[in-house]
Amino acid sequence: MNEESEFERICLLCAEPRVPSGMTKQGRFFCQTCQREWILEKRKIPRVGKNVLNSVEKTEFLLENLSLFNSSLGLEDLMFRFSELISDRLKRDKIAIFIINLELGEIKLANYYSKQKHLERAIKRITIDYDLSYGILIEAMAKREPCFYKFSDQSHPFYSFYSKLTGTKSQLVLPILYADIAVGMITIDYDDENTLDYIEDEEILKIVVGQFAVSLRNSLLFFKSKNQSKHFKSLHTAALTLSQLYLNNHNEMIRMILLTLSGIVDLSISCLVEIPPNTSKAKVFKVYRDIDNYELKTQTDSIDTDEIISLAAGREIITVNPFENPVLRNIGITGKESIIVPVQLENQTTCIFILSKQESRFPHEEIEALNAFVSLARITMENSSLYQNLSIKERLEKEIEIAKEIQSNLLPRNTPEAEGFSFGGLMVPARGIGGDYYDFILSPNRNELFVCIGDVSGKGVAAGLVMATVRTILHSLVRVKDSPWEILNDINNYLYSSYKEAITPRFMSMILIRWNLISGEVEVSGAGHGSFYHYQESSKVLRSIETGGVILGISPDISHFKNESKLRFGAGDTILLFTDGVTEALNAKETQFGEVNLEKSFLTNIQLEPKKILEKIYSDLKEFVKEKEQHDDITMVAVRKV
């Protein structure tokens, strides 16, 4: 197609709509009639080009393609057949199909069709980052619109590289859209920078690109599914193989590795020295092979680490004469030549393979073969270590889960049925097992009610064990002693005597309240736990009551910290006990939730039932800390006199 077929040349002075006499150059017409130069004006004129299709031809072309799209072609065949079909219809030589992988942020060349086969080989691995810095190609994908551009207008080095490689001067880009999402793009390369052929090419491509998008997406999904299935089968096979290599039997796995090494080449001795980190003794595994009598003998010894570690100093394969090496002689390695292959595992274990020949030396090809197998053996040993660690971790997690379940059973499952009272309790451990404790203990005759809250120093299993023991002691003491202070004193004696010589001493703070349900008398004793809140319904006043005492388990004698107080508890009154995990909860700015927020939340929800009050406070606390990790147990208790 030439410039005259796209523009109607009109001399505005001569008003000659027919083709006048003159010259056209670079979009301008020099009229010989009026001797003036005019810019050519673009008009929509019916074009008659080699590729223009009428409606019947468009339908036939679409049907021709449908037979391709409806077939069960694989991804590569689909790409090739579609490129071939388009090339044949458009009479174009260089057609590319790119696939977009938004997850990886890349556009990868999936197929390049050209009669110049060297081009197909040269550019078949092109990958473009899905980054706007690449210019027009990525912009076309982002806008999901076709575009035609000149390579000379692009600044990214990719375009100059592509142009020099293929001789391309301009390119038509047509996004492949599925449900308005770009899954790929088709490009047509032109050797002419100012070609107008792209207009007709775009028209024709638009007829079939939508149907191709559906076929391409289906092929991609099938290809992905097929790959996932293949990977799964490979992993499954590998897992079975590793199981056969005794992943759960370390010594047997080493023996199998050494036996295999002995069979690769004619070795007289295969040895592995295993040096775990921070140990004084190294383990020596040996397999002796009597080649003449086809006998194998295995042996396991130990040696001081200092005597053997020098063999791994170089971290490289070396060949030595065992008769001239006192370290090898010391561990029983003999022969004409030995190979030493040091290996460092991820868990910092150093392994030294020592492979020896009795009467000959190692040719180069045998050294390469042995080194290759040692690399595979290293993978097996790494997998064994991971397997063992995973097994230990799984057992530990299971034990923690059991301990967590036991601890949850130690906390009150149901609030006591004490006439005239309603209760609420909440505990959220920072780890699987918490060191906080709360309880409601109703006397068998239902005349007394004990309410307590406590916090054991530390976290995790150790703190949970202390909490469980203290609970047992407390439940025993409330049956024989009325005074909260006497009970706290006995708990202190237990903690001090049990943990005074422990590497990590255990302490516990506590508040213990005793209600006489007959007289209504309330006694409170504290053990270094701080304050609690008392809301008086009659005056609508919230009081913060500071408890005294000293943390339990620090001193053998806490008598001089004795504290006992009485509390007037009227109808409608509510108390709130809490641990420091509530007030010291931190948000992302390292700001504490604090007593101000706790008081505000408590008062805001004071008309709710105690259980609901605690749920609302916890909800406000979570909103305050948001995604910040919880570092301490959160425990609260609420009691109301109805």
C-alpha cells in the first residue's frame, strides 16, 4: 500500500479534487498548477488492499479457525498452528506470541514463527519484565488496547536489541484478552517503519483473537495442571525412595551410602567421619570390601574431633597416600591412594568421606563419578536431618497440644452456681501454654466462694506446670483454711522450697478473694499482683483497689508482708481482676493499652453481663494492638452481685 491510496490529495488553491499534476514527498504535495506546497489531508476513503475481507470471508475465516481452537492441541502445537495460520492469511513472516505471567511479573515469548529458522532459535527464550519502564509493549498490556509503534521511538535497550536481531522496524501489538484480563499478546513485525499494512492486519486479527484467548487460557490451565501432577508424582516417588533409604534410621542410611559408594568403583574402604557441631568426639563409619572374596564388613568407631578435623580444613577434594598420613592410619585407612571429600551440612555437621583403593590409583573419571555421588549423598543426609527435626518438632507440638488441653481443663469450664452472683472468666495464652491462672472455687456446703487470679513468671510449659501445681494446692487449702492470707503463705512455702535451687526460679503473683455467702463478708489478700477494679452501682463510681503483699516464691518468710482487707460489696456492684498482659499489651507504636483504656472499656460495657464485659474489653484490646504479636498471657475475671 502506498501513500496515495491512504490520502486524497487536494490542492486547496486549485480546488482540484482529482489527482492533479505535482509531486508528493514526506506527507506534503507540491502542486505544479499553482506552484504551492500543501499538507496532505487525511480522509476516510474506502481502501482496497490485499487482505481486506468482506463479511462472508470473515465468517469463513472464523470458521476455519474454530476447527483449530476446538481441537485438543497441546500448548506448543496450538501456538505453532495459530502462528502458521495467521502467517499464511496475512502473508507475514515474523509473528510472535507472548504469554503473561502476572504472578511472576513477566512476559515470556511462547512462540516465534518465521521462515528464517535461525531467528526462531535466536529469540525463543526472550523474557520481558512486566514493568512500565519497558515502554510501549507493557503499556499496551496495561491498557488492554492494540497499538502500532516504531522501534526508533522507543528508548528501552530491548527494542534496539530486538530490531538488530530480527531486522524489525515497526510492530503491531494485539493483547490477548480473556474476561478483560490480558493473558498474552500477539505481535506482527514489519521491516518498514512507515508501513500502513498494520491497519488491515489488525482488522483480521481481531476476528479470531477472542476465540484464541479462550483456547490459550484453557491450554495454559491444562499445562499448569499437567506440570503440577508431574511434580507431585516426582515428589511422591522421591519421598518413597528416601523412606527406603532409612530416613528414620541414621546409621543404616550411612551404611547404605557407603555400600553404594563401594559399588560405583572398586573401593577397598569406604569411610564417613561425622563431626556434629560443638562435640569432642567424631563418629567413624567404615565399610571394608574384599574384592577377591566378594565380602563386605562394616564397622563403627569414634575418634577425638581434634585428631580428624584437619582433614576438612581445605573444604576441597584431595588425594593422599594413606601410609603417609598419620590421621588416616589412626582410623584404619589403608591402601595405595585415598580420596578425601569434605561436606558441610546445613545443621553445621561436618562430614568427611574417605574413599580408598588398595592396589591402584583413582583415574580422573572415577573421581568425578565419586564426587557426583557424594553430592547426591549430601542431599540424602540433609533430607534425613530435616526428617528427624520435623519428627521431633511434630512430637513436641503434639505434646504441647496435649499440655494445652490439660491446662484448659484445669481452668473453670463453667462458672459456679452461686445464688445472687454472676461470673465471667477469660484467658488467652501468649503461647500454646500460659502461666496465668484464674479460678472460682465454691465450698462443698456452698457457704463460701473463693475467687483468684495469678501470674506465674515466665511462659510456656514450665510456667504452665507451676500454674497446674498451684491450682492443685489451692483447691486443697480452701477446704481446710478460711483465711486468704494463710492460703497465700502456704503457696509461698511450696514455691520457695521447690524452686529455690532451680536454674530458673519460679515466682507467682496472686489476688485471692473469699466471699462468705451467708454473712456477705468479703476478705481480700494480695501477693504482689497490683490492683483490681470495684464498680459501685449505688454511687456509679469506679474504684481502683491496690493490693499489697509480695510475690510468692521469692522469700522463705513473707509474714511481714501480711495483708488482709475487707470489701463492702453491694447489690449491682462489679469487680474486675486482670493480669499485666492486659494493661501492658502493645500496639505497633509500642504504646501500652494501659489502665486508662481498660477503665474506659470496663465502664462503657458495665451494664452487660460479666462474661460479655470481658469479651468487649478483649475486643477493644485487639482493636488497639491490631496485628502486633501478643507477648504475654491475657487473663481477666469479673464478678457481679445481682
